Amino acid sequence: MNIGDKVRLLRAKEQGVISRFLPGDMIEIEIEDGFRIPVMRSELVAVSPLEAERLLKTSTFAPQKTIAATAPAILSNQGIYLAFLPVNDREYTLHLINNTDWEFPYVLGEESAAPGGGAQFRGVGSGTLKPKSQQKMNDHYEHAKFDEWPTFVVQGLWFRAGKASLRAPLIKRFKGRAATFFSKKATVPVLNQPGFMTQLDAESAEQAPQTPSSNRPRPVTIRPDELKAEMLKPKSDPSDVSVERPTSVVDLHVESLLPSGTGNRTPSDLLTLQLHTFEKNLENAIASGMSDITFIHGVGSGALRSELHRRLGQHPNVKFFEDAQKQKFGYGATKVTIK
């Protein structure tokens, strides 16, 4: 599996695209609406092109019919690589890899010191890489002269026919170090051959379009280490900070949080309330020394569950989390184990 590959969950209905690899054999995938969730590698399976095509053309809820091909709802937005494949034990060929769902018009060149000072650029190749394609350059590079290799410069744009989000151009320079660059050989995406590579868009890659910022809830800034430190202080004044210990099971359903009705609140307001309640109870559970806490979020469209899992996967004080009480809630509850 590589960044940009399409995958699906073995025990759930979600599909997505690999966005990055996490410690502990975990993989972060980007699903619909731009949400990112961490998943164990063993819970994922790659989606083959044939399977993806069948999923687009087949529905279990309606008679089969021929439909016009449409663009996938989930796009691979990351996966531009420079790859060096061995020709023999002395030389390598240079390849530019596009493992995304975007067309990638590019210019590739070498940058080196000019005799009179400054930098000198030499063009190596240009063109347009189609999605899931690669281009081999004509130059060969000797292993023994690695320290003399130039700085490689890639400039590229992102293109998709029709309506798409505007993405900033990619401009990336790469100068490898022998001690680290040749330390690990890997399978090069698209080519499926062993080689050495670097991902050019790993740091500057833009995320898929998400909910507008005006509708996204701002994360709560309560820090558990500060709360714990405050709790450990000797209390000489009754007004000192105290933390309310939450119940072991917290219901995030709107009906539970607002028993008197939602009033004029918008769906965005309700989601903000649910996420704020989740953050507050999680931080209080950590600060009060609880070993675990369960959140009931329901199934619905899966957006709330996915956002909770994304935040839990990035939280430094969460040991792990899992679906809780499947017999009763199915995938509608998540149990969080605290470090």
C-alpha cells in the first residue's frame, strides 16, 4: 500500500484514500467530506480498479442499469514521487511518478552551483502526467558519484476537467543524503518495481475539500497536563480549579444534550455542540484519572463518528479506541482507553 491508494475497511462500509502512515502499524485514510481516520493496517484492503468500476456501476438498492461514468467522490490528492530504479549495480534511472487522481503538468530539472556564483538550472524533462502514471527520464545517475548528484527541482500544477478545488502549484527541491536515501528499498508506486524514492508532496499536499471553515467547530484548547498539574497542587483555597469527573458513558445524541428541543439551531450549531461535549468530557476524563470512557454517537451518516475517530487518533493521551457494545449499538458507540 502507498499514499494515494484507494482502500476500504473490512468490517465497515467506509472507503477512502491513504493519506499517511502512522506509528504502530496504523494508517490514516481520507474518507468522504474530507474526514481523516486512523485504521489498523490489518483492517484495510486495497480497492482494485475493476472493483472500483463495479462499485460505481452497481447498486444493491435498485435494479442494475447502465450509467455514464462519473468522477469518483473521493480523490487521491497525494502521491507525487521522484524514484530511482537500479539499471545495474552502478547506475539508476530517474522516474517521476503521479499516483494521484489529478493530471500533473510538470517541469523537472537539475539545479547546481554556477561557475560565477549563484545557481544554474538545467531542464531534464517536461510534460503532463496522467493520473496513476509515470515518466522515465533519459539521464542515468551513478551510485559512486551520489555526492555529486545535483539538486532536483520539480514544478507542477494540478488539473481536473470540470469543477474542482483550486490547488496551489507544487514547487519542490530534493537533494538526498546517501546515509538515509539508500537505507531502505521500497516498491515504487505505479511501476511496482523495487527502487529508492522520495515523496515530493508529503509536506505541502493540500487536503481534499472539507466543510467550510465557518461551519467547522474550533477545537477545544483544554490541555490535560495543565489540568493534572492544577489538580496536584495543594488546595489552600476552596476556589481552586476542580475537574468534574464525567460518567463512564456519555450520550452525544442531540436529544440527550438538548432535551427541551433544538430551537433555531442549525445543523452546524448542533455538530459544534456535540464535538464540544465530546472534547470537554474526554479532557475531564483524562484529568480525573479515568482509565476509559465510552461515547454514544449513533450511526447516522457516519460523519460524527469519523470526526471523533480522527481526533482520537491524534490525541497524545489516548492509548487506543474501539467500537463499543456492538451487540447493542452496532457501530454507534466508541470506547476510549486512556493512557
